[in-house]
Amino acid sequence: MIRLRFDIWEYTNHTFRIETRDLDGEMSMETVSGNLEVNGVGNATTVSNLVFAISNLHFKNPGVINFVLFLDDKEAASIPLYIRKG
């Protein structure tokens, strides 16, 4: 789950995509993308949640995979996933 907070001037439709990249820049899964309608009810900010499940995800080797979030084609955040040999 990804929780995003938007200010009142950002209340509109936004595009998002999530990419995964290893340290060599290679993508390890298909890009997740979509649209996000941000609305507020008289508040200065609002929160939107992106919830999705990833299944059958396999990695060839140990290493680091970065999940990168883009909002309106601009990189907004990233978080690493550390893969270790079991």
C-alpha cells in the first residue's frame, strides 16, 4: 500500500506509475500504471491510497530492487527491497 497526501491545489486527476529497477537499471517486473482522482471535502489536504498485490514475483539473484513511484511523469519516491539468498 502506498499512502499519498495532496494539498488543496493538487486536487485533480493525476497519472501514476511504479517501476522496479535493480542496481544495473534493469526492470525486474512489468510497470504498474494508472490514474488517480484526488478530491477533498473542504480540507486543506487529503490522503489517497494505492493498494495492489504483486504475485509470482521471482528474482534470479540476491541484490537490491528499487520500487520507484512516478506522479505525473515525475519521480516522487522510491524504496529499496533487499533480496537475500535463502
